[in-house]
Amino acid sequence: MMDELNYPELPNDLESFWMPFTSNKEYKSSPRLLARARDMHYMTPGGRKILDGTAGLWCCNAGHGRTRIIEAIKAQADRMDFAPTFQLGHPAAFELANRLADLAPGDLNHVFFTNSGSESADTALKIALAYHNVRGKGSKVRLIGRERGYHGVNFGGTSVGGIVKNRQFYGGLISGVDHIRHTHDREHQAWTKGQPEWGAHLADDLERLVALHDSSTIAAVIVEPVAGSTGVLVPPKGYLKRLREICDRHDILLIFDEVITGFGRLGASFASEYFDVIPDMVTTAKGLTNATVPMGAVLCSRKVHDAFMAGSSAGIELFHGYTYSGHPLAAAAGIATLDLYREEGLFERARDLAGYWQDALWSLEGGHHVIDLRNIGIMAGIELEPRPGQPTARATETFHKCFDDGVLIRVTGDTIALSPPLIAERSHVDQIFETIGSTLKTVA
Ligand SMILES: Cc1ncc(COP(=O)(O)O)c(C=O)c1O
């Protein structure tokens, strides 16, 4: 069906768009453009089909161009384009919040809407600080992230984030932030299928920070249950439970950043459900609307929400919000997306596909340049030996060559990170790993 569409011409001037997280000079000298998308594929302006091995940017979990979502957005645009949610409201935002509360595990049943993963991270951090304040514990002001963590690009998320390039150019960032160590250790964990046996004790690094700063100064800890952007780091068995226990012991809020792991990526609604560890807040975005309309959401536990309702006098309980919190088009897209996930059983589908996905990934064991493989759910990391003196060059060349061969992969550092839409068939999985395997043989 896509072949019948007319393709827009290449734009003749690429200069004005300052592209995010992109080597602009390199890209603009050799651009790669996407013009259409349907189900598992993108299409270039020239009509070349590209299999999507990354669900866009970890976000199109139900695949592309899904009619149900498109129709819902159109209908909502027709009905009402925008309505404020400050002191007003509209039905779709309430309905989506209820649906998310039903979907989320435990008592994560209050929803604060944002427009992105970055805004979700900053919102959760602000709620954590305010939470302690409304309970009369205003000394709990420190925020703890983790090395190699990614929580978007706003000031809070950048501050608790742990990827050096994302931090080093931005001065002192926000004060009162510290980091626990990351969970990755190739010596003890390399070549592990699923969760490593070794490393639960790394959660105890939080106790080190409690000893250093005292728990009376610490508000919250934020981690990705599976670190995505830094190269798919799977949490060691027992690690997240241990983090939960330490947080409980010291009245520290635990925030899971599920911007990637939410909405079926691990074959469950959220990683919190998958790992059976319920944090105090979950940050989401991306798959919430299948990436059709930008939207994020922070899912808050009853404990967190009710503290505000009980702790503040009459009037606004939380001085925070975005013009577009709960935007009608995004809310309509979110409801239709959740319908699609449920009706097509996409989370269960991902769970069923995970074994095949793992086997296909592990066909690369011993492959050219491959020094580690990591996987969980429908996520995979393929770590390549960096080219001496040229970090990231080998992975970048692999990315370009795979694109030329019709498969979209993502690279971060020297790791290939994969996360296809959950509608992937086995034949798509085969194509992804066969293309990567044969490409790696051609990469110096
Ligand atoms: C774990 C995590 N948090 C936050 C973000 C930021 O999301 P956004 O780019 O929508 O701001 C991302 C994006 O990849 C992410 O992976």
C-alpha cells in the first residue's frame, strides 16, 4: 500500500534546522531522510523500504500509521482543538488518566501529564521535593541519580543523568545532586542472557550516599529499571528490590524512569510490573501515544498524591503544570493507543516473542567486533569493540550501512541498541539480526 503513495521531494535546503543529538555537519553532507511510515517500515523519499528496528526512537510500540490512533486524533481535533487544564478540564484527559491508573501496577493511580520524557523527569523530581515539604520534611532536598542514567535534557533530568557528554557543557547544573554507581560490570556480567546474576549488592551504593549526606537530606532516587540510552544495561537480579528496601528504610522516594520500558517493551505494562518492584513514581512518555502526539505522564502513588491533598491548605496543591498538560489531541491519541495495546494483546505478544528475539540476538555471539550481548523483553544491546583511537566510529558506520541495507538500528557509543515495534513478526527479527551480522563483516 505504501508503494502507491507519492513521495515528497528532498528538501533543497537543510541549513536552518539545527538537528538534535546529531552531527549536523556530517548529516547535512550526507542526509538520510524518512518520508512515510506504515506498520514495521519507514519509506525514504525515493521509495526505499526501511525496516524499523528501533520503534522510531523507542516509541512507536504499536508500529506506524495505525488507523485507530490517527482517526482518534482527527476526531478530537474536529471536536475541540485545545482546552486548558488549569482550573478547567476536558473528558479525554480524565479518561486517559483513569486508564493509566488501571494499567499501572500497585497504587500508582494518580497521573500528572507532561509533554515529553524530559518533562516527566523534571516533574517527578519537583513532586519529590514538594512531597517532603508538604509533610514538614523540608530538609530532604537532595536528588540522587545513577551513573550512565538518562532522564532527558531538561535541567533536572540532566543533573541526575549520568552520561558525561550530556552534562559536561552545562556548568554546575542543579545543586544537591549525587549519583550512585551504575550496574554494569563486563568482568562479571558479559554474555548474560537476561538479568545478570551478579550485582544486586550494587544497590548498597545508596547506603554509601546516605552515610555521606544523611537520609534527612535526601528526597528521591531516580533510575531507569533497564538503562536504555546508555546501551541497554539490564538490572542484576535482586538489584531493584534492594533499592526499594533501602529507600523505604530511609524515607526516600523511588522513581522509575520508564520512558523506554513502559508500554510493553519488556512484555508487561511497565518494568515495575515485570520486576515486581513498585516505585513511588513512574515517569513515562513515548509509547504512551505511540509517539503520534507528544505526551508524557508521571504516575504517582497514592502516598505521594495524598500527601499533597492532606498537607496543603485550601488552594492549589502543586504549583506546577504545562499549558499542554493533558492536551486533547494527545489524550485522544493516548486512549486509542491503550485500546490498541489491549485489543491486539501487544504486551503479551512481546512477552511471547522475547525468546525468539533472544535466540536471534545470540546468533551474533562470536560475530565480528562483538564483545557483549545484552537483552531483556524486546530490547537488545550489541556492544562492539571500539575502533582504536576512534570511539563510536565503528558503530556509526554500522548504522549507516544497515540503513543502506534497509534496516534502521540505533547506536549509542559503540553499542547497537534495538527495540522494534511490538508488532514485529519473526521474519522481521530475522532480517534485523541477519542484516547486522552481515554488515559487521564488512565494517573495518
Ligand atoms: C529513560 C528516558 N528518560 C527520559 C527521556 C527523554 O524523553 P524525551 O526525549 O521525550 O524528552 C528518554 C528519551 O530517550 C529516556 O530514554
